[in-house]
Amino acid sequence: MGSITHLHERPRPAPLRIASDEEVLTAAGEVIALGTDAPAALLVESLVSSGLLAISIPSDFDGADVSNGLIAQVVSQIAQVQPAAARALVQHFRALELVRNSGSEEQRRSIYLHVESGERLSCGGIGEHTASQRYFTDGIGFRLSGALEVASLGVPDWFAVLASSEAKLLSLLLVQRGSTRTELVAGSQPARYRLDEAHVPADAVLALHEDALPLSQSLGTILHASTILGEKRQRLGADLALWRGGVRSGDRPWDERIGKLQVDIEILAALIDRAATALDLAQVNPSPAGVFHVCRSASALEFAALPDCHRARDSDRLLAQLGRTLLTD
């Protein structure tokens, strides 16, 4: 992957080298300490210098390879203060999970070196793949055709995109910042960028290994639920502060609101822990039974994390999805 090793160089804060769970939590605490009003540019700089971007790199590539439960804990804690930063981390780690299960060892090592230097990834079209995302032979590389959107905190250094080849082979394409025109989608939060007609070097196209998609999608579900968990904890803390400030405990609707938040938090925390542990095991030994267990746990978690306003719209679909995983076992 030599061509992507030097295409894009720019000054950036030197990231820390994290080697232990305690250092992970310390680094997350420093991001959280910036507070709720920190501008996006400061959050990006903090995430880059913290070393958190590289914590999921496998130990085979000299990475910390921390547990998925710890990554979920970091995302949840940051979501309590900076939801946009937490969502950006979800997309970054989801893309890295695809890299873990794609391409050659040389290709993976190359992108891991970029991440260790503080470069950020964001998913594009992952989990929402459609036939419009295609790539075609273009000189010595490929051309990515079809507009798509990616979510990030500021413009990421790499856009990780799932696209089909002319032979209908689904691959992971790593599109480097500056190699294509990007358009900010007006009013999006976190910022969303639309790409079109990107040229991708041949060594930046990674063939997907077996189970790459279900494992990445499961991690995305776990970390998305972790952002919901963090936001619910923040809401519970705010409600309790209001109650202590004068709301009467006998106000039944208020009591029920606080009680429901606590139940939601307990359920989400337990399901996140279960799914994260299953994913840890599947990453070490990706057997069909292990991958099935991860997907089943992630489907249940996705249902539990549904906001109340989306339950009527999505609950039947998610329950049917979970049922299919059991019926095909």
C-alpha cells in the first residue's frame, strides 16, 4: 500500500502511545474534561493527540488491541459530554474493524501506521450499501462512482467506503482526504460530507474476508448503543439534579420518567457488555457459531437501543431480523 503512505502529509499533534486500560481511561478523561462547549476543531485535536484512535489495532500489528467492552465504555463516557465526538469515534472504529478483516497484511499494516500517527477514518455507505456505490477500472487504479455521505467530526483523513466492482465483487475502498472533491452537507450534525468521482489507487482497494461485514456491523451496533447509553446517563443526571432542586418526589410522571431511564440504562449496559464479550471471542476465533452469537446479541441490542420515537417505525423490522437469525441457526 505504498502509494497511500505518502500522498497526504500535514502537521498534527503527536499522538500518545497507549499500552494499558488505565491509559485508555485517562486519555478519555482528558477529552471529556474539554466540556460540552468545546469547538469541533479542539475536539479533533484532542482525539488525535490522545492516542484513542489507535486502541483497537490488533496486537499482531503492535497495537493495544483493547477489549470491545473498554472501547464501548470510552464511547459511552465521551457521549455524556460530547455526543458528536462519540459518534465520530463510532464511525472510526467501525471502519477499523472492516480493515481488520480485509485486504492483505501489508495493506492493513499501512493503514494502521496512518492511524497510529493520528489519522482518522470515517465510514461511507457501510451498513447501507446500495448498487449505486460502484467502482470501475481507471488507469492504474479505480474510480468510485456514485455520491454517498459519510459522518465525521470535521473532514476525516480517510473515507472507508464499501463498493461493488464491475464483476459485482464487494470491496473496501480507502479514499484519502484531498484525493477527491468533498462537499459539506448543509445543516448536518455531526458534519456529513458527500463524495463523488473519487480516484482510488489499486493498493487502497481491500478484498473483504469472510465475516468482515457482520463483525463490523456488530461493532457499529455496540458502539452506537454506547452513545445512546451515555446520553441517557447524562439525561438521568440532569433530571436528578432538577429533582433535588425542588421537584417533588410525589410527582408520579416525573418519578416514572426517572425510573424508566434507570431501567433503560441497566438493560443497555448489560446487553452492551454481553455483545462486546461475544465480539472479543469472535475476533480471536471467528467460528460460524461465534459470529452467529455476536450477530444475535447485536440484533437484540439494536432493538433495546431504539429511541421511543422510532419504536413504532423500526421495532417490527428489528424483531423480524432477530427472529431470522434464530430460525436460520
